[in-house]
Amino acid sequence: MIQGLSISRKLFIIAVVILLLTVIPLFYVTQKSFRQLGDYASRVNQDQISTLSRNYLEQIAHAHAKVYNEVFKRITAVSALLARKSAAVYNDTILYASSPLRPNALRFHESSRMFYSPDSEPVITAYWGDRIISDEVKKELLALTHMEPFLVEAQTLIEESLAAHMITLSGIGKYHTRNPVARARCFNLPPPDQFDLRSGEPVTMFTRNPDSIKKTRWTHIYKDDVIDGLMMTASSPVIDRAGTLRAITGIDVPVDAMIRELTRSIPTTAAPGNDTVTFSFLISGDGNIIAFPKAYFALFGLEIDLTRLRQSDDIFQYRLSDSTFENVRKLSHRITQSGEGLVDIDLDGGRYVLGIGHLETVEWKLVVVSRESDLISSVSKTQTAMNESLGLIWKNFISHSLLILLFSIVVILFIIRLFIQPIKKFVETTRQVANGDFSITFKHRKTDELGMLFDSFNEMVQKLKLSDRMEKEHTRKLERLNQYLVYSEEKQRKKIAADLHDSVVQTLGLSLSRIKDLREHHHDQYNRDLNEIQSMLEQAVREIRTLIYNLAPPILDDFDIDIAIGVLIDEFNTRHNSHIHYTNRIIDIPEMDRPEKITLYRVASELITNIIKHSGTDSGHVELSLKDGCIALDVQDEGAGFDVNPDDPTPTEGFGLYSLSERIANFGGVLHVSSHPGQGTRVELKLPIDPAK
């Protein structure tokens, strides 16, 4: 199919195919490079995010440890301040008792078998040391009224606290809280014979270990008496001037509240709505758990039964080393012995990162726990954004590449047109030369191979022009020679006819005249022989006259060719008793040169003779007309016909026609024969005429 295309289209197709074969691999390499770039960027991004997230987690642990260290330091300071103020009161009990802030108004509650201050007072005062309040205790109660404003202020300063309180070894308790539930529970404590507050962790940690009574200490986690939940207390000893432990002051901090605060304050890098694992817990320097979210007990393999904790002497003593998981048990030692930093651990089929911060005030460890996948959860989001960006870049690359490809195709088409345009003009020029116009030359300015081709063509045209001029000159000479030959032949025919007329015919005429005289003057016995001789001579005269007419028909000198052919056909029909029909379609016949007229006449005579002699029929049809600037002669018969083979003419059939064709061709005409055995013969010839004549 491509063979039928023009060279410009072939070049365009080849150029486009080459361009596509270049661009398609380029697209593939570019897409592969984009994919590799995306994979590399994803790996680098994941590594960077992982590193940054781990560093961020470590910074969070450090920052929150620092914050909570300040919180615990503040709580410790306030608890110690309350203890020092209480010590001052005990050192001057008589002075402070002489000027109480309010009188004693304790009332005995039978249900709890304890003395309570009225519910309307902001600080709840209770006494359970005895069924009767002694004078010494009354004096102590009056003096301790001066501690109530400090308890109120202490709880105001420590927002994280549930209550500020003090418990004396004599059985007096003062308690301030803004929590209505905790306040109500204070009036419903169990009787002293069931549980004595002096047996609780805030007091016993000093009474059981006298060597540690000089500084504030944080209790273990214990079950609080006034709220449902675990509590830890910053407990400070109250020591009088004599060095006697008289009471303790404490700031109660709920474990659940601290856990909520720890968890709430830990930011997460995970996307919103994801099932993230990020929380914090506190452990003491000796490995005891201070605060740990219940929801993650199972994650760390901690089997903790909180239901057994009922009162404040029920101590929460669990360690990470109590875990059922070996790697968690090993983790406990690493946390307590290490400083701040990061620790990795595998839990529940996932990787977890622990950021460790140190609380110097209490010698505790704040541990921030995050699932590693949550730390780098933004990788997928970043990966999605990166893929979208790469997709957009790829689309832009494709669109721009297609535009460039389209532009390149247009440029290729334009260049091919520029390249092909002179070739098209060259082809048109060759066609003009092929049609015989040798006067033109192909003008160009090229110096490349095409220029060499065009120069060679122009040189060839010049040679063809010279050759054509020489050929035309030879043709003119041949035409003149042919005309001269025809003219000479006709002249010779006339001379022969004249000689025959002047000699043989005259002699025969005289002979006939003498024979007539002899027949008139001699005996009748010779008349028969003389008549026979006379008939033979008369026949000879007629034949000679016919020969003279055929050699130089005088009708050609007096009439046009159409009339001459008509007379010729009439003579043939008369002489041979034939039925040759003649149709003359020429109304105004142009003038013809005598050689052309004689040649056409002789050819018509020869063709009619062929019908009579060779066709096997005495009928035919002759038509004369003007066609395409030529005189056309059409001669037909319905006789025997023959096989036409112009390359191998036979003496009886084709040689005469071949001779006629050559004679017509000498005048630029053509002769065409169509015949088949049994189907007759048709001869068509055309002889060009000069319109200028």
C-alpha cells in the first residue's frame, strides 16, 4: 500500500515513525526514572520521618519530664511548706490556741463514730482518736484552725491536686477539696476500728521508717478513702522543736487524672481518625509503677487486679518486671538504669518506641510510648501527596511532550514540503519535456546532490533539444524527399502515359484505321479475321487508355479528393460490376498538397482493389470524414477476413497493407487494420492536414 504513496508522504511517514521510535523509549525511560525517583524519595522520606519522629518522641519525653518534674517539684514544695507551717503551730500551740480562727464546733457522728465539723465550713475537720475530746486535743484543734487558710491556698495553687490535707498522730484530720463527691465521702468514712487514717500510706511511710522523716516523700499508689480510684500523695512530716513527729501534711493527686493529663498532653504524628497507640506512664526509680493507663495493661503483659485495693493502706505495688512478657521484664531494668533516651520493643506483633524522660525531683521516669507505625504514619500521606505530585508532573510531561511531538510533526511536514517542492517542480518539468517541450530549463539554487541532479537534467534537456532539432530537420528532409519521390513517381507516370498515348496508342489507332480500310476494299473472306484483329486492337487501346488513366488520373488535377474517390468507386463498380457504397461526410474539405492527395487516392484504390480481389465478396463500404484535424478514410467489407499480424505480413494478405501503412506514415498518418477469419475486414486511416491551408 505504501508503494502507491507519493515520496513526500513516504518521507513524512518515515520521519514520524523515527520520531515515535525515539520518543516512545524516551517516555518509557522517563516514566521509569519518575518511578525510581518516587521510590527513592519515599525511602528517604520514610527514613527522615522515622528519624525525626524518634527524635521528636525523645524530645517530647524530655520536655514532658521536665514539665512534670516542675509540677511534682511544686507539689513537693507546697506540701513541705504546709509541714513547716504546721510545725510552727505545734511549736507555739498555746499561742495559736489562744487566738483560734474559729471555735470548735465538732459534732459526733454515730454512723462513723467520728467527730466532724459542720458541712458548711470549707475545710473539713475530723477527730477519731477517742470517743471523748480531751482538753489537750481541744487546744490542738484550736491551734490548727490557723492551718485551714493554708490548706485552701495550697489546693488552689496545685490545680492537679484533689485535696490538701493534714493528719495528726493524735487522730485529727483536716481536709480541703473542691470535689463535691470527695467532700461528701469524707463524712462517710469507715469507723476507726475498721480503718484508722493514721494507718494509711501517707502516715505509715514515716512512722515505719523514722530515718526518712526529714523530707517530703511521695507515697506508693494506694486506694483512696474518699474517691473511687487510685491516689498518690506528696506527704511531708510535721516535726516539732523537740524533733517529735506530730503530723503529716499532704497533697493528694489522683492517678487517673494524672494519666489522663499525661496521655492528653502527648501529641501524635499520626493522621486524625487513625487507631493510634500513644500514651505515657510513670515508674519510680526502683521500678514500681506510679501511673499506667489501664487500657494498655494487656499490651505490656501486666496482670493487675485493682479490685483488691479497698482502703489507703492497700498499696499498689506492681512493676514492669512483673510482666508475663520476657522482653517487658528486661525493659524494666533498662528504663530504671538508663538516663533519657529511646528504647525499642516488640509488643503484640508491632514495633514500639519508648521515649524516656527523667523527673529529678522524685527520681521517677516518664515513659512516652508510641507505635512505630504511628510515628511514621504520615509517610503514607506524604507518599500519596508525592505520588499525586509525580502524577501531575508526569501528566504535564506527557501533555508538553505531545505538544512538542505535534509541533515536531508540523515542522517535519513543513521541512518535507520545502524539500519536496523543488522535486515536484522538477517532475512537472520532466513531464513538459516528455511532452516535447525542450525550450524550458529547471531553475534552482541548490548546490547539493539535488542541484547536481537538476544540472544534469538541464544538460540532458539541452542535448534533447539539439537532438530534436536535428530530428525535425531530418524529418523535414525526409518529407521533402518523400514528396519529391511521389511527385517524381507521378511525373514519371505522366511521362509514361504521354509516351504510351503518343506512340503505342497512335500506332494502334493507325493500325485500326488500316484494318478498316482493308475490310472495306478486300474480299469478304478476310473480314472475319480482320474483325477479330480489330476487336483485339480495340481492347488493347481500351486497356492502354485505362492504364494511362491510372498512371495519371486527370481528375486529381480538376477536383478535390472526396469527389475523386467517389468517381474512383463508380469506375470500380462499373468495371467489375461490384457494389461498393460510398459515404462522403465532408462538407467543406480543406486544401491538400498534391502528394498527400495522390497518396490518399492510391491507398483508397488499393483498398477497394483488395475487397474485389481478396475478400470473396463484391460489396463493401467506404466512408470519408474529418476527425481531430485529420482526413479519415474507413473501408469495410464483410468478406472472408484474415488473421492480422503486423509484425509478420504475408505476401497475399499483409504485405500490401504494410506498404500502405508505411506510405501513410510518411505523411504523419496512421493506418489500423482489424480483421478475423470469416468476420470481414475493416481498415481505418487518418492523414493529418495543415489547418493553415
